[in-house]
Amino acid sequence: MTTHIGLLLYPGLTQLDLTGPYEVLHRLPSTEVHLLWKTLEIVESDSGLGLRPTTRIDSCPPLDVVMVPGGFGQMALMEDAEILAFLAREGERAAWVTSVCTGALLLGAAGLLRGYEATTHWHYQSLLPMFGAIPKEGRVVVDRNRITGGGVTAGIDFGLRLAAILAGEEHAKGIELGLEYDPEPPFRCGHPRIADPKLVAAVEASFADRLAERQANVAKALETTASSHV
Amino acid sequence: MTTHIGLLLYPGLTQLDLTGPYEVLHRLPSTEVHLLWKTLEIVESDSGLGLRPTTRIDSCPPLDVVMVPGGFGQMALMEDAEILAFLAREGERAAWVTSVCTGALLLGAAGLLRGYEATTHWHYQSLLPMFGAIPKEGRVVVDRNRITGGGVTAGIDFGLRLAAILAGEEHAKGIELGLEYDPEPPFRCGHPRIADPKLVAAVEASFADRLAERQANVAKALETTASSHV
């Protein structure tokens, strides 16, 4: 039996949200990792990196794991009926429904986080309750079959946690050692909890527009969804 | 003045060796990150991920930073005269000559590590002296203008260290926080120093053929280079 893992590869994603978990997950035995998009044409990340999808969403096999990465392109998909229907359908039947960073907002828009504890990038935690999710601080948050990772680099921790669930802890440990995942963040400031408050304030200020934009985007998406259910 | 950073994007690379640093470095101000290969056709990583080069090596501007990632495809390049000549030429004039993982072996083959302290993936450290390099344990090793990172995930730490050198520590700290780089390796076994010796033995055994292959590959490359200098 092959385990089918689908990572959504969409224009404007933050590529490390996807490439981090991908590096872990493709090492699992009897596993096929699909990079899913509407077409097989090259997709550009928010930083301009061109990545090739492997599988069209309209021809992908039933997924055991659905994973949605984050990135500013996520906003454009919040009212994309085709993508939301795909996520809702696969999310319903998949064994694991997962995200990294602001990918959680897309899970939320597809109605998949209602009543679940979840996390996202630290700067966007406040948006989770708009979808009925319960924000929880944590590098990786597991609630029943929902697994959500924090911002960007949390995808590697997420991938290893998922690897242990799918293939057992010994296998995941072998991958952690093989990838030499013994990190030494040079400045120990990767979360507001441990960073200098002045640095946090500066980064929050530089991201303020994006938070406002995302908030408006979520509100609009929820309105559209609500009116489509009248 | 634009800083030109060139990352070698070759067939069979380990994609996270490149995508980790890329995610950090593209956030630097006044910086252009080039993904370099012989052609602009899609390049496949050792895991099958298709990535798009941005710049051909025969038309790239003078580089301020040269970075070579690792991966099994590195072996095929150890006697590739075009690539070695490119690395030697850019390595000579670049301000920083760098690698992640087994990318160090390509720097070595291009004659760029002679007399320098350097690191690579933990499993391949023993190969560094073959190029006259001085192996040094460390997540990121800096010796004069050579910066070498350890295995795969070390590329993120490497990228942040380089970001601080190029754009200042405050900028690098902002990126570390923005990428939420506050890692929690689930099993704390990402280096033989901290892993259960039984796990290390198992992973070493599974990598043994590759070490032997790489050793033979390095020996052959050095022989060819030596005879071409007769």
C-alpha cells in the first residue's frame, strides 16, 4: 500500500514552507509525495523560485495526507471555489489534514479547522478564531487528525513529526540524523517569546499592512462563503 | 550596488541544501540571488523536485558570493571541466566562497579549500583532507572568506550567518524572526554527537556504500586533475 501525501504547490507560496517538509517526507518508504496544482506548468513562489508540480488536482489519487503551505499567494485562493472544494473533499477523507504557516488560513477557509486547536505563523495567530479554530502556541499543534505547523521553518519540525506518525519513530529519527537537523539559530530570536521586544516591534511594524490585508481578506472570504450557503 | 549571490542548481542536488539558504538570502536588500546552471531548463533534485535555474553560468555577472549545495549529483560534477573552471574562476574573485553539505567536495575539487578549515555533512567529514582542507566540526565554519555549512538543514543557519555578514546583524535577526526560526527538532538526534550510538550505527551502515562511492569518486577526480596539470 502506497501512502499518498499531497502538498499544495500554488503561485505565491513561501517555498520553504513546502520544500522543508518535502525533504523529510520523500524519504519515507512506500510513499508518494504529490506536488499539487491546477496545471503542471511551473509555479512561482513569492520569492520567484520556479517549482514544478507533479500532479493536477483534478487527477490526483485519494490522499492520505493533505498539506497546505503558506505564503502571500494564499490570499488569492481564499475565494477560489475549485481549490476550496478540493481541500474540503480531500480534507474530509484524508487520514491527516495539515498545514504549515499561513496554509492554516486556507484550511480554515475550506471549513476544516472549525473546533480544532491550530497554529500558524506567530504574526497571524489572531486570524484563526475567524474560522472557528482555537489558536494554540506551538511549533507543531496536533488536535485529532489536524496537524498545523508554525511559520516557515516549522515545516521541518512538522515533517519529522508527521514522519514518525506515518512510518514510526525509528524511521523519523534516522531522517533527523540524515538531514543533520541539529539547528543552531545564530541569534536565538526566532519567536516573539525569545526575541528582543524592540526587534519584535520592528518586525511587527514591517508586517502590519500584511496583517490588515489578510484580516480583510479572511473577512471577505467568510462573507462570500456564508452568502453562498443562503 | 547590487550584491550578486550565485547558488549552483545542478541535477541531483539535495534541494533543501539550496532552498533553505535561498529563503533567507532573497530577503536581503539590494541583492540578486542567481540559481546557476548550464542551461535554463528545469533541473531535478535527487528527490525528483523540479526547480528552475535563473541564470546560465556562461552569462552570469561577477559574483560576490558563490554557494554550492550538496547532493548525490555532486559526484557527477567532480570531473566536469566546465563547472570546475567556473567555480575556480568565480571562487578566485568572489568576496565569499561557500557551500552547504557535500557541496564542500565540489569546492575542494575546484581547488578552493586547500589550507582552509571547512565542514560538510557529518558522514563525509573524512573526505575533506583529500583536498587539503582541514575538517572542523561545526554547524557553520568560517575561515577567512570560506564559509561552509554542515549537512542539509545547516543551510538555514548558514544563510542567516551570511545574511548578518552581508547586511548586518539587525537585518539577519529580523529574517530569523520572520521565518520563525525557533526550531524544536522532535527527537534531538540530528548529529552523531547527540544521537543514540545505535541510531548512528544504523544510519552509517545505510550510508556506507555512499561513503565508499564518494571516496572513490574524489580519488579519481584528484587523479584526473593532477594528470591534467602535468
